[in-house]
Amino acid sequence: MIIFPNIDPVAVQIGPLAVRWYGLMYLLGFTAAWLLGRYRAGRPGSGWTPAQVDDLITLCVLGVVVGGRLGYVFFYDFPGLVRDPWLLFKVWQGGMSFHGGALGMCAVFCFFGKKTGRTFFQVADFTVPLAPLGLFAGRIGNFINAELWGKPTELPWGVVFPDPRAGSLPRHPSQLYEAGLEGLILFAILWLYSARPRPTGTVTGLFLAFYGIFRFTVEFVRIPDAQLGYLLLGWMTMGQILSLPMALLGGVIFFASKAKAARAARPPR
């Protein structure tokens, strides 16, 4: 059993201005994506320029923040939005959704592709290997905030979180599970796979499939949002309902993209 370390969620306080660790984690994630993107753009034959990466990451910040917030209030707290439409803008109360952020990113890929003469998947394949380190940083931010904890456990790494709702019980540190799976392991898979040219769409398909699988799995030990609970079959959470089709779609995109590339490579009869 591990007692949650006494971490102040506020990293820096200057008068009324408070800089929180969670916000710094987002900044760290976007910075890592920007640096990795510029590194890849600088490689011979990348087809990208560092200036294009600068523009793309700037748009991605907007897509993630706006999409993440919209996704949270519509997927996870729609009754609260109905009661208080200003809830959408109360970002200081917290609440971001990965799946909403992903939809925001899709809008960015469409817009940036049209602007630069690329297809949706050409932009997505370049971008998604940059995302997992941001997911890692975000989950570490969740852990620092002592939020989104898991079910009670007797495992030796169970953490006692300070939130009274956690009941002083050792619980799965599900934030760290997600940081490891959706962050570090997914980054390694995508970075290595995309290190050489691949059929267009396969990198994006791999990202969707593995993120969906990892998120669906961790949700078994994570406590669902209190305002939602279990939504289907007595055990499925909103996160699982959103992640399952994502994983299936990723698999379809991956294999369809490989098959399309194989057909194009066949010599004409």
C-alpha cells in the first residue's frame, strides 16, 4: 500500500495567478510533440518543413482544447450543461475528454490537409506518433490532481488517495496504468512503426486500434464518472463505449490501407 504523496496541484502561485501542474503537463505534451515533429520534418524525404509543423501543432493545440472541452460536457456531463449552459466555459472546474480532443484533431487534419494539398491520412499519419507523449503527460497530471483513480485493490502498489470519496482504501493508480499504456508503450509502437515509409493510413489505424484497446482495458479497474456510472450491461463505462468502436475502426483502417497499398503495388495485367 502506498500513501498518496502530498503534492500541491498548484506548481507556482504569483498573487492571484495560479499555475497548476495539470496545465504544465499539457504544455509539456505539446512541446514534446512540436520538437518531435520538427525532428521528423528535418529528415531527408519527409515531405514536411519545420514551419509547417509549427502551424500544425498550433492548430492541434486549438483542436485538443476546444474538442476536449466540448467532448467532456457532451459525453460526460450533458445534464450539467443543460442545467448551466455556462458550464462549457468553466474550464477552471476541470473536465477534458480524450475522445472529444480526438474529434477536434480530426477537424484539424481535414483543414490542414486542404490547406497544404495533403489527404486526411497523410496529415494524421505524420501527427499521431507525436501524440502519446502528450497523453502520458496528461495522465501524470491526473495523478498529481489525485483524480480518476481506480477500484479498491490489495495489490502492493495500491494507492490511498486523499479524496474522501476514495474512502481511505488502497486503489488502482489507473492514471499511471494509462500513462504507461496510452503514453509510453503506444509511443514506442507508433514511433518505431512509422520510422520508415508505411502505407498511408496504417499509422493512424494503429493509433486508433491500440489506444482503444488500452483504454478499454484500463476502464475495467477505473471508477467511472460519478454522474454517469456504468451505462451498458452493468459494467461498461462511457470510456469503453467510446473506445470500442475506435479500436474496431482502427483495425479496419489499418488492414484496408495495407490491402489498398498491396493492390496498387501489383503490376498491371
